[in-house]
Amino acid sequence: MKRKVNTLGFKKAPSTLISFRYSTIALAITLILMLIIPKVLNYAPGTINTPFDIQMSYISYNTQFFALATLIILGIVISHKISLHEVDTWYSDTDKSKFTDIKRLQKIRNKCITLPYIYFAVEIILPSTIAFILLSITGSHSAIMIGKVILLLGSFSLLLAVVSFIFSKDIYDELLSKTYIEGFNIGARIGLKQRIFLLIFPILLASILMTALIGYSSSIREKEESLFYIYSNQIKNVFDTSKTYTIKEIYSILSSINTLSDTDKFFMITENANAICVKGTPVSNFVIEFTLQLSDENNGRIYDSYGTDAQGCSLKLKTPTGETVYAGILYDVVAQNTFRYLMIVSVFLISISLVILYIFANSIRNSIQKITVGFEHIIDYTDTNSLLPIVTNDEIGDLTKAFNEIQKLNTKLLANIKDNQTMLIEKERLASLGQMIGGIAHNLKTPIFSISGGLEGLNDLIQEFDSSIEDSTVTDQDMHDIAKDMNEWIEKLKAHISYMSDVITAVKGQAVTLSESEEIEFNIEELFKRIDILMKHEVKNALINLNLENTVDNNTFIKGNINSLVQVINNIISNAIEAYNGKPEQNVDVFAKAEDNTIIITIQDYGPGIPKAVKEKLFSEMITTKGKNGTGLGLFMSYSTIKANFQGDIKVESEENQGTKFTIILPY
């Protein structure tokens, strides 16, 4: 059985690919963090991945990390599967109609646009949140230690979010490219400046925080050595390890030692894990267990927690009964001034980075916006000569140079189009005039024949009247009858002459160019009258029924070039007649109505319709379905006429084998 290949090119479902990439990156960063945290945060020796570690934190350091990574990765993977379920379903669907289901495509696109940024935020917040909860419930971690771990983990979370965003974006972009339809809503807009901030600032922030933490840890290492030397010598000077001391004597000697700081603690710890506070607050269980289990291995050095912020020194003594007692001093190693200085410098660097990044992002956005505006001017023909200055020798400069070349080429093309436009318009005008003259000839033929016949009739009546003057047999009634017949012929001739006058008036208006016609106020009745006169021959010759229906009040007037509007509507009617391809007894319906301060004129035919490929370009390009017999200029110019001369709009609706409807919207 052959395996089906998905047209999108993914071998796995999108959620699986994204989850796999995120998991791989998260595991790699977890391993790096697991190795560097003890170094960066100065973990006390022997306190991780040992029985002591399990005693203090319930689970070992490595187990904590793997639990943290598992919870984070599992949470993200499950959320990927849930949130991308609809995308996966669409992706695995073999029905080709999925590429034409607009509502479904819109949902897919919205998810592909918004989810990367949602996960970007989640991947920054989730690791630190889980780590805080995990550290809070797993034993002896001071607030300072938890804060530094969260700070370090947050820095790497920023890095993780940026890297996973970059490595998953191509999957989302592939889905967006496959679901793209021209004119389709692309979704929420996230500007270039925001995207630059989103991707670069987290890395800057993580770098600054990491540098601050490493600098702070380095200063602590130097300070802890000097403090241990001072306190260790101090306690060794007051005790002689070759002698034995009672608990009371040890207590008394420790009490006599002068403290270097008000926060120093003096204590005794017996081999039974009993802690006796001599000065200061009681020591923690961490200090007790570290002193008993690990202080001997560290030359008497002890720690108040996993880190080195609070340390101490102890001396192993014996009592007269043979019991072991540890006498110790606990002191703070935290370099408050150094920490404060590093924080101030970090905030300053972050602020400077924000300002520089803002200026940089704004500069790139403005450079691209200038090019975008230039292209918009090319599109709407508002500025076809201006060239943009090239101010950088980089990709933006290359883009600007390419724009200028396009601008130059566009200027040349417009000049060529302008040169050819006169010829095209003249060709279209002559074609229209030829068609119009044919109609005039046919329309005037009948009244001319009628007038000729009337003149013959009048001539006969005149001769009859002349011969009757001296005829005694002709009565007065006969003379009145002759006069009556002559008046009837005159009335008939007047009607024919009036019709010919209307035709000539309408034709005179249409015979001039659009630019030479003046704007006047007219109503729809006058408009339809001219259309009826000018189209009568073409409609009659094609055996088509032209139905003109007007529901607009005659007191509603439009201001503009009536001749150009007549030409637009006549052109659409002619196209409708041609669409029937010689099929007789068909209808072309023209209907006018007033609605919301506009007059809406619809021209409807019931022919084969307009092909989709032609319909999409109908008003934007000079396109024709008539082959060599058409220029494609008619509707192109009609659209321009309605837009420019009437500030209106023209739309088209067409379905295959169901006809075509043009809608002209005219404000009044």
C-alpha cells in the first residue's frame, strides 16, 4: 500500500513537530542550567546529589531538575496538542475542499498568527512559576537562594522562548502560506518594531542578568575567603583543640568573643544534633546537619543554605565525657553594596538597551515605511517620479535601490501607457461612434421615409387643391376635406421631426469627448430617455427586450456629466446583449432606486456569466473576453468615469450560467 504524501510537506502533524522542537531545545537548556547553576550560584560543596541533599530537599538536585523539565515540557506539549487540535485535524484532512472553506481557513490562520506569541509569553512565565513552587516545597532553600535561582532560570526561559519561537515559526508560516487567499484577512497585526523588541530585548535582558549574577558570584567568592580566614583564626585563637571543654566553658568562651557584625551568630552543636544558641538567632537545620556531616571535609567551613550568602566556621571540640561538640560562628557573606551596585548597573544597562533598541527598531520601521509609502504612491498614481535617497549600504539600502529601479521603470511604463492610451481611446471612441452612427442611420431611416411619404401626400393634396380652384363641381366641403388631410400630414410630419430632433440632441451629446462635456444636473428619467433612444436600434436588431424601470423621484437630481454616464450604461448594456451570443427574446433589466442618499442603478442580464479570472481583474486591468474584437478599455474606463466624475462606485456580481449584474452607486 502506497503512503499518502501530504501537500503541506510535513511528515508529522504540526503540533507534534512544534512540540518535538520545543522539547529538544528545553532539554538542552535544562542540561546547561543543571551544570552551571552550582557554579554561578556558588553551591556549597557536597550539598547536591548526595544523601545530605536528599535529607534537606527530599529529592536530589538532578531529580529536581528533571522533574522541573518534565513538568514544563509535558505542560507545553499537552497545551500544544489541545490548542492545535483543530490545525492538526485540518492538516490531516484529505478532502481538497479544506483549501476553499473560508471560515475554517480563517480559524486556522488566526491560530497560526496568535499562538506563537501566546506560547512565547507562556514559555517565559511557566518555568519560573513551576521552579518557584518546586523549590518552595522541597526543603531548605533560603529566600535569597530561591530568588537567584528564579532570576537565573528566568534568563534562560527568555532564551528558551526566543529560540523555540524562531524554530517553530517556519511551521506556522508554512501553514499561513498554504491557507492564504488574496484579500483574505491576515489576522492581528504585530508591527516590525514590536517583533524586533520581542526577539532581541529578551536576549539582551537575559545577557545582562546573567552577567550581573556571575559578577555577584565572583565578588562573593573573593569575600568569603577573607571572611573565613578572619573568623576561623578568631575561633582557633580562643580554643585549644588539645584540651577538653565543658558545655558551659564553651558557651562562656564563645560569649566573650567580640562580634564583627550585629548579624553574626555564635552557637554550639552536639553530636546528638542539639543546637545551643550563644548569640543571635537560632541556626537552621541545614547548618546543624552540614556541621555534623560535612564541616570536617571542608576544614571547618559551614553554610547556612545551598548557596554561599551565609557561611560560617566551626571547630570540633571534646568534652571531659568524650562527647563531640562543634563551636561555631555564622556570618553573612552577602555583599550588599556590591549587589546594590550590580542591580543599579543592570537597570541602567537595561534602560540604555531599551532606548537604543527602540531607536534602532524605529529606524528600520521608518525606512521600510518610506518604501511602503512609495509603493502605495505607485499603486494609486499619486507620485510616480520621486526617488528615495539611499542612506545605508545594507539590505535596506538594497531594497531602496530596487524600489528606485521599479520607480524608474514604472515612470517609463506610464509614459508608454500614456502614449498608447490616446490611440486606444481613439479606437474605442471610433468603434462607439461607428456603432452609434449605425443606430442613428436606422433610427432616422424610418422617420425620413415617413417624412418623404408625407411630402408626397402633401404634394398630391396641393395639386388636387390647385386643380379644384376653378372646378365648379368641387364644393366647399371638398375644400375643407383637402385642408383636413393636409393638416393630418403636417401633424404626422411634426411628430417625426420631433423624434429626429431628440435623436440628434442625444447623439450630439455623445459625440463629444468626456473631457469636453460640462457637468449639469439631471434626473434618472432624462438619463433613461437618452439610453432608450440610443440603444433602440441595437436592442431591436438583436431581438432583445430592454426593460427600463425607474423608482427614483423626478425631483432627485444628480450633478455630473450625463453623456459620460449614458456611455457607461450603454457600454454595459451592449456587453449584456453580446453575452447572449445572438440568442433572441432575452431580457436586459435596468432598474434605478434611491437608497441612503445614493441612487443605485443595476443592469442585469441572464447570460452565461463572466469567468472568475476575468471578473477579478475587470476594473483593474484592460481585460476583454472578445478576443481581437475588444480592447478591454470599455469597463476599465467606465470604472474610472464613475469614480472620478461622480465619486461613486461600480460593482459586479456574476455566477456561471446565472447571468451578470452590474451595480452603479451614485451619491446625490
